[in-house]
Amino acid sequence: MSDNATNTNVNDTKVKKSSKKYIIMAVIAIALIIVISESIFILNEDESALVQRFGRIEIVYMREASDATREHINSRPEVSLRIGTGLKFKIPFIDNLIKYPSKLILYDTPPREVLTLDPHRLYFDNTAVWRIDNPLLFYEAHDNIDVAKERIDERLYSVMRARVGELYSYVLISDRETSGIMLQSMAHAVNEDLAEQGIIVTDIRIKRTDLPSETYTNIYNRMNTERYRVAAENRALGEQTYHEIRSETDHLVASITSLAERSAEEIRGEGDSEAARIYNVAYSRDPAFFEFYNLLDTYRQTVGQSSTMIVPLDSPFAKFLLGVTPEIAPELPSEPPPPETVNADD
């Protein structure tokens, strides 16, 4: 019995020692896992991170950095800038990790009332798209994203109130080009103030513009008057353009007509000259024929279809038409010769 009891005690002692060993190993493994998990972290593509050591920023991790961000961080020798994402390391239990999103963030501002140049009250409902450009400046200027949104909203409303106060209400409602220019200037002004806080506003859009009910009629009348004015200007410009084109066309037609008439006269003169030359050449070849032709042409132009013409036999026309040769009468003296006288002496 004593031997069995002794063996049992020995076995129990071994089991206890083995259990303690496993427990110690498990504790060490858990400790190693905790240490490793605290030593590494993963930086995603849409994130930036700050490593804080003893309350001071030591390392800034970013996927990419602008020139202004690089210049600012590199100007501070106590901070190290590291570009790239993926698996990163830090000192466990000493370094504190602070992550910020680097992607675009949409902020829907609440509707605000502003006064135009008229003045009229308008309600603007805007949206702003922004991102964290410099996480170090952002950390030093803000506690978190919500605080940054409040700062953006305050600055955006201040700039919007100033820009809207420079324009008429009907222009803001009807002229999209002017509204777009105004929004661009607003984004530029907001970025000038928020650049020192590590924020960049990439776009500002107007979701909706509402009018108080008492101003609808006035705004409509102003817009109607403005449209009539623009229409009158366009009509006047069109009328002026019409007269200019008509004047130029008339001048061109007169110039072309004058040139054509001059060319026609020149061609006609050349034709008449050539016809006279040909006529003279032909007439010189057979004068008798052309004399007959001219006579026929004269009768054709002077005698109609129902006319009766008496042609004397001694006329040139009878000569050519009937072949009659007119008799030539002997010439008679105009005075009879004086009688001869007989001398008596003869």
C-alpha cells in the first residue's frame, strides 16, 4: 500500500508540474501575441496615421503627400514622414497610434439664410467635399472629424454670406454660370483659411435654393424684366446684323451688275465691230447682191402683211424682182435751139 501511495503522489506531482509548465507556456504565448499585435498595424490605402510617443508625434504615415505637406513635415526635425501603406511597426505599449481617413469626405451643411444684394432672403442648402491633406496639422488643430466639420461649416457660411451679398437674387437663381463662379471662389477662400488646419475643400455644391414666400413675386418680376431686356438686346443686335448684311449684299449686287454691264457693252461693241467688218468684206465681194438684200430688208421693215404695194416698172425693185430693165428716155434739151437766120445777100 505504501508503494502505491508513493507512486500516486509522484504522479500527481508530475501532473502538477506539467500543468504549471503548460500554463506558463500559454501565458508566454498570449503575452507574445499581445506584444506582436501591439507592435504591428496595417495602414490601408484610404488612411493616414500618426505615431505618438510620450505625448509627442514621432512618425507620420501617408499613402502619398503633396509638396506642401512634405515641406511642412520635413521642416520639423522631430517628426519623420514615411510614404506607403501596408504592414507597419511601432513600439508596443509606448507608441500610440492615431488614424485618419485620407479619402474624400462628404459634408452636408444645414440650410442657412443669407441676404442678397437686392436685398432678398435666400435659403441655401449646400454640400462640401473635403479631405485631410496634412494629418499632422489636422491633429494639432482638431480633436476629431466632427470638430473639423463644425469648423468647415462656420467658415463656409461666413464666405457664402459674403459672396451671396455681392449678387442679385435673380442672378443666383437663373444664371448657373455666375453661381458656378461664386462656388469656385468660395472654395478658394475657404481653403486659404483651412490650409493651416490640414484640410482641403475640393468642391462645394448647392443642393437647393429656397425663397421666402413673400419674395417670390418680386424675384419673378425681376427675372421677367431681365429676360425682356436680354431679348430686346438680342433683337436689336439681330436687326443691326440684318441691315449690315443687307447693305453689304446690295453693294455686292450693284458691283457685280455694273461689272456685268460693262463686260456686256465691251462684248457687244466687239461683236458690232466684227459684224461691220464681216459685212464690209461680204459687200465688197458682190455689191449688187447686197444692194438687193438691203432693199428687201427695207421693204420687210416698212411694209406689213396686208399692205398693197405698187411697184413701178422703172423702179430698182422691179428690176431685181421681175427682171424688167427700165427704158432710159433720151435727154431733151431744156430750151429749143434758136432758129437759123438767112442772110439776104446770100
